[in-house]
Amino acid sequence: MSIARGYTENRDLIFTVSIEKLKNPYVMADELRIREVLLNIISNAVKFTKDGGTISFAAESRPGKDEQHIIVRFRISDTGIGMSEEFQTRIFDEFSQENNGARTSYKGTGLGMAIAKRYVDLMGGKIEVSSRQGVGSTFTVEIPLLIAEHVPAEKEEKLRNDIAVRGLHVLLAEDNDLNAEIAVTLLEEKGMIVTRTADGKSALTQFCNTAPGTFELILMDIMMPEMNGYETTKAIRNMPDRPDGKKIPIIAMTANAFAEDIQAALDAGMDGHVAKPVDMGVLLSVITKYIKR
């Protein structure tokens, strides 16, 4: 939902969410694929709904084929431009696109819906669409899931960490484009909202130019042009007009992993240190140690 809400930024859309609490909170599932399917549908809903419209997301469950299974139903509705009955029969084909009217100007739905249907089919579920032109569309996804008997302690910790960081607003300072792309992808997969800056100076500017409380965490590379991570951290910690600069968790994320490097990060005012290449399990543990939510 945090990623989905990011799609609606700078748009005048009402986004409502209704999620039923599960009696069985643990299931065996492909979390990544389910999220891809839902985000694909939601992104299309945002794309094809004009400002002033409404998008709703609902998740609920019902009994499965036996006591070991449940069926989870996701329903995504919008008040967008809708689709013709003929197009609804082809929307899950590769590169489907209405040939006339408003939808063509939005560049169709490409491969997204075809892949979404393939994922749902592979999970033994079904995906359906109901739509009227000029009124809106509703997509319903049903997926049967095997109830998990128990969750090992290490998985429980992972689940707690995953839940804790969802929707976390992160400022990432990383000058290497490839490293930044990887980091942003990994963080966003955990539901974090990431703003990336290319060096320490731009990270400081970004922090200064946003309202207090905008960011809840800073991940700071050390070796950067303009201002390195140590200098940037000291500048943020010593801003006289931003008391939040003294409190926001700042974690070094760097290849410099010797004891003296860790001490230098702490001396600069950082809270923690994670070595590259980044292990997401380690990073999440460090993040959840310092954030207060």
C-alpha cells in the first residue's frame, strides 16, 4: 500500500483501503509475485483515472478447498475511463490496447496484464475484470494459499522487520548509479519510500529543503564527491534551525568496513554501520534497531 500511495503523489485522487484481518496470519505464498500483480493493476487504475476520481483496494479471505487452505481475494476498483466489452475479452493478451478513444492516448496496458494473469494462473488463482466505459473498472484477483503451521523464530524476526519498515521514508546518499539502483530496488521491495541523491552535498540540500519529519532515516555512503558521508552527517547534526537533524537515524552504508571506519562513522554522528555489499537481512535489523515508529 505504501508503494501504491506513491503512485498517487501529485494526483488529486481518493485512495481507499479495506483489509480484513486474517484468522490465519501465516501462509505459504510468493509475496513478490502477488505484489507485482496488485501493483500492476493499481498503477493502471491511477493511469486511467482522471483527477477527482476514486480508487479502492480491498483484501479479504474465505475458506479454501480444505482446512489447510484459504482463498484470498483482492479487489481493485476505479472510477476511470473504463473499457469496452470487446476489449475486456482481450485485456489479458500480450500488448492489448484499445484502438480508439481515450485509452489509446494512455498507451494501453502493454505486457503488464498478460504477465499478471500468467502469475495468477501459475499460483492456481484467477483474475477477472468488470468494466463500463466512462464509469470505471473493477479487477478481482483470487489466490488459494496454503496455511503455514508455524513460523520459525528467524522468520518471525524477518516478518517483524519487514512490517516495521513498510512506508518508511528514506533519504539515500549514493554516488554510484548502479549501487543506487540496486539499493533503491531492494528498499522499495520492502515497502520503503526512497529519495536518492547523488552525493553528500545534494543530500544535505534535499534534507534542508524538505519539511521536518519528511524523512525518517538516512542511508549514507562515505566516499562521495563534493561532501563525503562524514562531512554530510556532521552538517546535518549541527543544523541550528533543524532539531530533527540531531535525532534522525543516519546509517553508513559503505565498503569501508574496518574497525577504524566504523568508529569514524560513529564519531561523525552516525548511528550505525552496514558494510557493502549490503545484506538486506543485516540492513533491516540495523534499521529497525534505530527507527522509532
